[in-house]
Amino acid sequence: MASFTSFLKRKDIIISGKRYGIDALGAMAQGLFCSLLIGTIINTIGVQLHISALSQTVATIGGIKYTVGGLAMAMGGPAMACAIGYALAAPPLVLFSLITVGFASNALGGAGGPLAVLFVAIIAAECGKAVSKETKVDILVTPSVTIGIGIALSWLIAPALGNAAMKMGDIIMWATELQPLLMGIIVAVVVGIALTLPISSAAICAAL
């Protein structure tokens, strides 16, 4: 047990509510802002101010047309995963591998993708950190473990996490329509509490 604890300490793997619920969640919100939210802002500016450079298609990938903001929004998953990895002090090979993990978990999580990214990226990052620099072929082992575990978890749990987030969001919307005043107060109080605590209300709301 002592050797396992010392191994975790050597690898900077700290299993705690602060590390995952505050540091990782806060960083995730920054990744969300630098991709999905800033992309939405760019799109809105382009449309409202009739700026063709921002509102016209700049790339077509797989039959899907993207504006400048659309490209930023499409990178939401990778940006959030990398931000989470940064908060967990992931070494370079793990951090860069999280780009793939974030894309997979966000895509498979559907509308509740951010919640899936949070869970999957944390587990994949910690597993990647555990094997990092433990072999002479680190450049092969570390990305393989990080991406392999990340993709497997994305396939196994991302859809369920996405559905859970969607159902919770649907319940909130339904309750707000049923009792707009009461539920408006409850939602405002809950988000207000989140704002005063050292956690990211933006990341929580985006996940739901």
C-alpha cells in the first residue's frame, strides 16, 4: 500500500475533490470558452454586423460547412480535454493525446458531451500519467495508453453520461415550464451558490 501511495505521489496523481471538482472543472470551463463560446460569439458578430469574413463558409469537411466560429466550436471537445489535462499537470505526450480523447468523448456524448469529456479526460489523463516515462519506448506507450483508454471509455460511458445530462436538462426545462417562478428561484439559487464556490458554474451549466 505504501509503495502504491508513493507511486501515485511520484506521478503527481492526486485523487481528491479539489483536483477533479475544482482544478479540472475550472480548466474545462476555460477550454469551453476558448472553443465553443468564443466560436458562438464570432458567429453572432458575423451575422448581426453582416461581416462576410465571419459569416461565410471557410471550410467544408465531410459535407459540413464551417464558418470561422464554426471551426472553433467544432474543437470544443479537444479544447476541454487538453485544458483538463493541463490542470492535472499531464506531461506533453499525455496532454497532446487528450486531443483525440476529447474529440471522441464529446462526439459520443452528444448534446451532453462536456460532461462525458470531464469524466473520460480525467481518467485517461491519470492513466497516461501513470505509464509516462516508465519504458524506453515512452513515445509509443504513453499515447497508446492515453488514447486507448480514452476511446474505450468514450465508447462505453460517454453516451450514457450524455443521456444523463440531457435528461437532467430536460427535467430542469420541464420543471421551469411547470412552475416558472419556483423553479426560476431554485435554478438561480443553485447557480448562485456555484458562482460563490471555487467551482466552475459555466462548466456545470454547459454539461447540463
